Amino acid sequence: MSIRLYTPATGLPDLEVKIAYGIARIGLEAFGEKKGEIFSIEDLGGHYEIEFFVDESEFDTLEKTINLVLKKVFSSFHVQRMTPGVTSKSQNNVTVYAGEEYSLNIYQKAFHRWANKSGENICKHAGSPIRNIIALSSATSYHNSRDFIDLQSYKTSKASYLQRSTDRKNICKTCGMLSLLGIWFATFVMNFGENKEVMIIPVPEGKIMSSDLRRIFSIQHLVRRDRISGKAPERVLPLLFFSRLPSSANVLEKFNLLITVLERAGGQGYRVDGFYTVPTSNYIEFINSSPFNIAIVDTMIRRMSAENVTLTSLLHLNSAVHYKNKKSASLFARQYVLETSSEGKVNLLYPETAKYFLRRVFMVKEEILNSTAVKSFAKTLGYFVWNKNYQNYSFADGIRNARTEKEMSEILQRLMREAKLRYDQESKEEQKGEGMQAERPHIPSAKDLEELNRLMKDSFEEVKAALYLLAFSYESHKKIYVGEDTNA
Ligand SMILES: [Zn+2]
């Protein structure tokens, strides 16, 4: 015994899911007191089935509730004004007026006819039409000409040309209002730069339950109207978004994110600047595995806002996290140190973050991560990263690019020679008592070298990655104890 309702299969993925959330919200208002799960939402391949676990006779309760809720939420312009993609002109279309009656009856039938007849609403409901607005479905309005989406070609006797489609794409007002309700309760809205807004819509993967959606309802206000620097590349929005959510956000693992960037061009209407879908699990894994990972993102956000620059390290981090791309993880480490250091201080990665990438992207064994030999060489390598006076990335870069053990051992020999030279020089400076306290590099022992060579026989790439990432982290900066310190 249950009530099943279906979204109208308009072919517009964002509109469908918003209508489903609107209907779900009505159900929560109607049956929220009941114990246990109230409904499920299932993706039927482009449209959704919402099943309420109540007796069919309770349909009347839903009918009463939809009218109460829509009147309560949308009889003034407040919500409309707060919703990206609703202009002062279009807000009249999505407002509930006295005397209007709404019904969920139209969602009782699953549609099997996909194509539209000309002139009918794209939801195929007969109700009074409103013109679809960009807030309800951005998919209809994408007109970034570079992508040739939603363009039609026209021919005149003189020329042929491409133009934005002028299909009116009307929907019925019930679909419009439920979609707006879905936005208000279950999407994340953030400001982006000076004149853009981001709408992040969680799209269910498979089946979700009412408790999942309740958890979304309870966290979605946390980021409402947060501002993201306009210098952030659009691609990194999911990473910045997750870095601002609490750990309870792992409910989003059951969803993909549909991200829409809307731009208010010259204070007038809206245009769609970005429209794409991302899976969430890799982002959630990164954010949840260590608070230091969030701190790293925060550091970059602060630097980006303070200096109003775009950081390429953010792009590398995004593809290291999202695609688990090894090259990006290495480039991120290097670029992060370059872009977040200041005149006086070299900023390094937290060891926890370096180890996250070593474990999850490079699949490095614990034996290598815990090896004294690896740590020892990473310290020496790191000296030429964090010591301002002798900064020289060529050793680290050489290790990253080494393709054979022979190449590797040549670089390690050069590194050892240079380190010994600096060690002697710093020791002399200290004896003269000149300047700052001397900082001598750590010198690996003969045993370390032997052990490193043994590890490289089986795990060449893993050892390379470990040396490189640890060198760019504070692991390489830990207090260096030298056995025979004659100046002590
Ligand atoms: Zn409709």
C-alpha cells in the first residue's frame, strides 16, 4: 500500500530532480510526524518515481498540504528574490496568487510518450503554462556558443547562420512551483565572484530514502550565500564546496552533483555560464580523510582572495583528487609550495596530505612510507625546497622525471655531493659565528642508501613518489639530528 508519483519526463535533468524534491517536500510536510522512512525517490532513467509509504486514502492529505505549502512559501516575493535565475520580471510567473488551486493528481501517471506535440507544455500537463525560466531548468537556456548547445541553424536566401533556439519551452505552473520549492529546500546556492551564482543540485544515483533527503535539507543552509572568489576556476567549485561542508556531508555520496553557474550579465537577465555533473565520492574521501586536507584548501582560498590571483595549484589539486591523477598530485605539491609561500617563509604541505596522495593515488605500501631510508633521503631533498638560501628544485624535479634506476642513482649522487658541500659550508659559517643560526642539511647514511636501493628494485615508481611528495611536505622539515655534532 503506497502512493506513487512520477515526474513528467521533460528530458531536462535538472528540472526533473527539482520537481521530485518539491513533491518530496510536500510529503515531508504532510507525513513528517510518522516514524521511519516516509518515501523513496528512484531514478527511472531521466525521470523519477516518488513512493510514499502511506495508504492510498492519504492522498487527500497530500492535496491539502500542497496548497498550504505553496501558499505559505510563495505568496510573497521573498524566496523568488533569493533564487538565482529568477529576475524581477519572471518572479511574477512563479508566485502563488489568491484563488489558485494546486493538485498532485497530474503526477499519478507515469508517462510513456517522450516526444512533445507542438504547442503543448514540455511537461505534457494541460495546466496553465508559464514560460520556463532559467532557475527552474538551466538546461534549456545554455547558450554558450562555444559549445554549440541549444543552437539552431537557419537559412535565408542569402546566408545560413546559427542562432539560439527560440523554442518557448513552456511548463505548467504546478511543475514550476514545485521545482522552485525543490530549489529552496534541497539545492546549495553560493555566490561566485561579483556577478555569478552557483546552484549545486544533488542528483540521486539509484534510489534514495527520505532520511537521505532530510540530511540534505539540514545542511543546505550552511553554505547559502557563501562567496567564492571569482578567481577560482569553475572546475574546482566542487572541491571548494566540499571543503566548506561538515563531515555529515558524506550523505552526498549517494548523489552526483549537477553544478550550474549563472551569470547576471550587466544586471539584466541571467545567462548560463557553466552546466556540468560530477560524482562525489573522491571529493568526500579527500575531505574526510584528514582535517589537514581542508586546511590546505583553506590556505589556497585565503591566498587567492588576498592577492586576487588564480592559483594553478588548485587546478592540479582538483584533478589529483577527482581523477586520482598521479602527475597532477606531483605538480600540485610543487605548485602549492610555490604559490602559498611568502617572501620570508616557505610554506610546505602537511605530511598527512602528502601521505593521502601517496596512499590513495600512488598506492604506496606502508613499508615504504615508514622506511627510515625514504624519510632520510626526503629530508635531504626537502632541504633544497625549504631552505631559501639554497633553494634548488632541480633535484626534486630530476627525481620526479627519472625513468630508470641509473638516472635515479645519478641524481641521488649529485644530491649527496651538494648536501655535503652545504653541510661543510654551514658548519664553517657557524664557527665564524656570523649571521643567523646555521641550517645544515641532513646527510643520509650508507645504510640508508643501501636500503633505498633495495626498495627501488621492487617499487621504483612508489619510492620516487614518496621522496618527491615528502620533500615538499613538513615531513622533510622536522628537526634534523646529526650524530656527530662537534659544535654542541
Ligand atoms: Zn507540469
